[in-house]
Amino acid sequence: MARHICQSCGMPLAKDPKGGGLEKDGRTHSTRYCSLCYDNGVFLQPDIKVTSMQHLVIHSLQRNGWPKFAAWLATRNIPKLDRWNGNP
Ligand SMILES: [Zn+2]
């Protein structure tokens, strides 16, 4: 599976201004999770459900000017990402 998108929210890691979430050592960037989902080796919202993540991403994309339908389409594959498939 492609690793170029965050395996939690689906954002392209190339668009993460911080270049990915930080691992436990505070220096290494994760190759799997963005800085909005992951920091210091842990998820920032450990108990979030996948449907809530989809809502968050839709709202975030809409704030960036995406039409609602396009934002919804972009989040359809989030449940297929590793975090939501028992492979975090
Ligand atoms: Zn993310």
C-alpha cells in the first residue's frame, strides 16, 4: 500500500508543513502519519473514531475552499487506511 499519505487522515505527507509527525525521540519524522495526527510517537486523538476523523477532514478541506462533495469524496478512503485496520 502506498505510504505517501497519512495512514490516519489521508493527507498527503508532502503537504504536511512539518514533514510528518514526530516519533518518540522527538526528531525522527514518521513516514506514515502527519503532524496533525501524530506527535512524540503517539496519536494526538487516541480515541477518535473513523467517522469523526472523516468529519474533521471534511471540515478542514472545506475551510480550504473545497466544495463539500469533493471534500466528502476525498475522505471516502480513510477507513481503508492502516490506523483503522488494526495496523497502526
Ligand atoms: Zn494525518
